[in-house]
Amino acid sequence: TVKNKDIISSGINAEYGEFQTYQHYFIQINLSVMKQIEVSDTIKIPADCKVNIDRRLVTVTGPRGILKKNFKHLQCELIPNKSSITIRVWFANRKAIACVRTICSHIENMFTGVRQGYKYKMKSVYAHFPININIINDNTLVEVHNFLGEKFVRKVNLLPGVTCKPTGNKDEIMLEGNDIENVSRSAALIQQSTTVKNKDIRKFLDGVYVSQKTHIDELEED
């Protein structure tokens, strides 16, 4: 597609008194940056889940509970059908097209969360000073003691809907919840609380790290 862009500038040359006119310029539009008229994708709703969409506020209800997510910051259409959800974007550029698949992934994670839940296992790693982890306040507060021999107690408040329990194995804990974002962010907060400062992190590898990502309830195979 070629678009004519007329850049016409006229004026009087003070020295010669001549009328000057610039030629028309033709600018070819790159087809790769053109907007598509309509882009859409569809997600299948599991049989044991219910979905309610109110002005891009998605509520998913399943066996394990309820999850809500707000997509009002995106210019898109969320259309609930009988057994599926359609995400549609009009006149989308490249970034808007990418958002369609992103929304699908978020909603699919919500389905997984209310059906199976998420479980992250974390393991304490230390070379000399044993790291002691205490879980208090109804399994919502994690205390890290004796990190690199320090007397300072590191306290991490878990995000809403996330609980922490010991797995029964030595130096291992697990985080459980329905929201994958809150579970993973809580694990990140625990790991970041044991960041080694002012030392070579290639040598000082002490800390609490995620060792396994799995589900709380496994689905039965048909």
C-alpha cells in the first residue's frame, strides 16, 4: 500500500524573487506495522468451573474456590459463551495482538488454580551455618533464622491466599495456594530475603530456593 504524503512548501526567494515548490514525496507504508481489523482467540471452560465476566472483571469459580482478575487496563472484548470465552481486539497493532494470548494464559491459569491449585517446594541451601525456618501466624508468616550465622531474623509475610507448611523432608517447605501469581511472588519474597550482600554470590550460595513446581490436587485421567 502506498500513501501519498504531500509536503508542499512554497516561499519567495529574497535574492532571485523566484517561486520555489518542493516535489511531492511518496512514503511507502510497511505492511508489518499495519493494524489488523479483528484478532480473536477462544478458551474452553472446564465442566466443573463457572465464569462470570462483568466489564472485563473475570470471576472464576471452581472446586477449590473463587479467583478474580481485572483486565480493564486492556482495550479488548471478553465475551462469555456457553462453554467457552472469546477474547477479541479490534484494529490491533502488534502489542495488542500479543495481549490476546496473554489474557488467554491468565484465564487458563485461573482455571488450573480453582481446580488443582499450585504448590511450590523450597529448599534451604547452606555450606556451614544451618538455616532455620519457622512458620507462624496461621502458616502465613515465614521467619528465616541463622542465615550466614547472622542474629537478624528475616520475616516474610505471604501474599493473600498463600499458606506455608513443612513437607516433612529436612530443610524443605512448601507454599500452597490457588493464585499462581501470589504463590510465585511469595516464593520470590522468601528467596529475596536471603540475598547475599557484599560477597561473591558465585561462592556464597546460601539461601532458600524453589526446588519444585507442581499442583496440590492432580486431575484424574479419563
